[in-house]
Amino acid sequence: MSKPPEPPPPRVPPPPGFQPPGPWQAPRHWGNSFLLGILAGVVAIGLYVYLTLAVGPLLSYGNTPLSPLLQGVLGWGFPLVYLAGAIVLTSLPATMRFGAGLLIAIGVSMLIAAGVCFAILSGFSGANR
Amino acid sequence: MGVPYAASGAVHGLLVGLGIAAALGFFALEKRRRGLADDRLWAIAGFALAFGAIGARLFTWDVARVPSLAAWWEAGDRSILAGLVGAWLGVHVGKLILRYRPSTGDLFAPAVALSMAIGRIGCLLTELPGTPTGGAWGLVLTPEQAALFGAQAGVGLHPSFAYEIAFHALAFAAMLHYRDRLARPGDLFVLYVAGYALFRFAVEFVRGNEAMWLGLSGPQWFLLIVLPLLAWRVWTVVAALRPARQEEVAP
């Protein structure tokens, strides 16, 4: 004969004032917003692309002692600092939403940049393909 | 007509961007439907997006062709498969940094399928479609487009990107239908990725990508390497479904 199953242990009632943990929420203040992060990211990436297009050709012709440094900053410095900064900000609760906005801005910038390029190209060619 | 916007980076980028926007929108809806209010999920989506964009370029770097990483970054190839690997890595890095434990795959899988279905329209409109079909349904390139791609003009070519759009659209619809019926969290993502891996391996035969070794392209070799892992994961999904079914049948 097998033993009858033991009754489950009695549940301990929660102490008064206890609230079950809810979903994790980042602190909300004006600086910690997804939209602000996306906006800041799009502006920063837009400036970077503009500077690369405007200054890049000048650098490739120039041969000043600063050229390699500027080329490095334009080529690698900004993307690395942007990504590292966004990751660090995302990992801190106080700036998590802003940092996530900076990361999402990478994808949003692709959309805006391609849309702008397409509009310019369509405008120049006047073609409706 | 052939490829109406042959080699247009702007059109390609626009459709990829629209795909990303649609994926983010669907992600928001699905997050709300599942009652997930955790802010860290948006941050993890950001990690996936950023690492996907970087991985798509970085993991395709062909050192023999372009030794400089900077030059590759500026004008090298991009790959959806490399982007997916990058996004997967990004999700795990994000979860590690943010100390988020629950599975997020099921939240991402339909969004990824939707973005791929839209993004691939960009490929269909701008890239070399595929190998000759031998049938009447192929896309025929004009002499100018053929010269641009180094392909044959006046011959029907497999619309391989249209096949892929159809796959992702069907996968998206199937995931919407079955998303709440699988036994464990994360299983939807496993099935979608495994299905795409098999489909992509097959469609590579008509894609027209350069053969890397033994007649198989680079993506096919990558998929062959990850296939055992995917097969094992699919087996665990199916194994988990059996007890769940038996529980449903039992009174």
C-alpha cells in the first residue's frame, strides 16, 4: 500500500500592506524618455552623416597632420562612442529609456536617410518609375 | 520591367526602414496584448536593432576581398542572415546587461517576419533576382539592368525575393494563428528560425549567389553548420508539445 499524499503546507498570508512585485519600470522624468532618445539619436546621426559627406571629401584631398585624426573620428570614433554611450545609458535605470531611444534611433535613421535620398533622387530625375 | 530600381540604395534602404518601423509597431502591439509592461523590453528591442544593423555589415566582412574594415564598413556587402545573428546576439547582450530573464523570442518572431516581408520588397525592386527559370514566370532584365548586374538580358530569372516575401508573409500569418498554442515560451521563435533556415537553404539554389565551395553558397554553408543545433531545438519543441496534447485529451 502506498502512503496517501500529504496535504499541501498551509499558505502563509502576506503581511499587511504587502504588494506583489509589478513589471519593472524605469524612473520617469523629462530626460528619460524614449522619444527624446530617438530624437537626439536621429539628430546626432544626421549630423554625423552630413559631416562625413561634407568634410570627408575635403579630408581625402588634404594632407594636413590633422587629417588622419579627423578621418579616424569621422570613420570610427563617432559610431563607437555613440554605441558605447547608448549601451551605458541603457544599462543605468535613470537613463534607460533615453539610451534605448538612442539604440532605436539607429534603425529610425536608416528609414529617414533612405526616404530623404529617395525623395531627392526622385526630385532630380523627375522620373516616375 | 525587370528590376525597376536596379542597384538603388535609397529604395532598398527605404523599404528596409519601413520594415523596421512595421516591426517596432507590431512589437508594441504584441507587448501590450501579452500584458508586458516591463520597460526593459524596449531597451532589448533597441539592442536587437543596433546589433542587427552592425552585424549585417560586420559578419559579412570578406578580408581577402577588402582588407580594410573601414572600407568594408563604407561599401561592403550586407546580409539578412548576418543581421539576424547580430540581432540575436544583441538581444542576449541586452538581457545580460539589463538582467532580464524571461524568454523574449515569441515577442520578436512575428515582428521579424513582418519586417523581412517588407524589407525583401526592397531587394526585389533593386537586386539581381535569381538564376534563369526556364519557365514563363521569371523576371526579364533590360540590357541596361543586365549590364549593371553582369547577368543575362531577355531571359526569365527566378524572382527569389518574391518567394522569400511569400514565405515570411505566410510565416507571419501562421505565427499570429498559433502564437498562443505552443507549450513553452520561446518555441515560436525556434520554429520560425528553423523554418526560415530550411527555406533559405533551398531558395539559395535559385538566388544566384556565388558558390563558395562544392557548389554551395556562403549562406548555405552557414546554415549547414547551424542546422544540427536548430534540429535539436525543434525536436525539444515537438517533445514539449506531446505531454501538453495528452493533458488536453485527458478528462
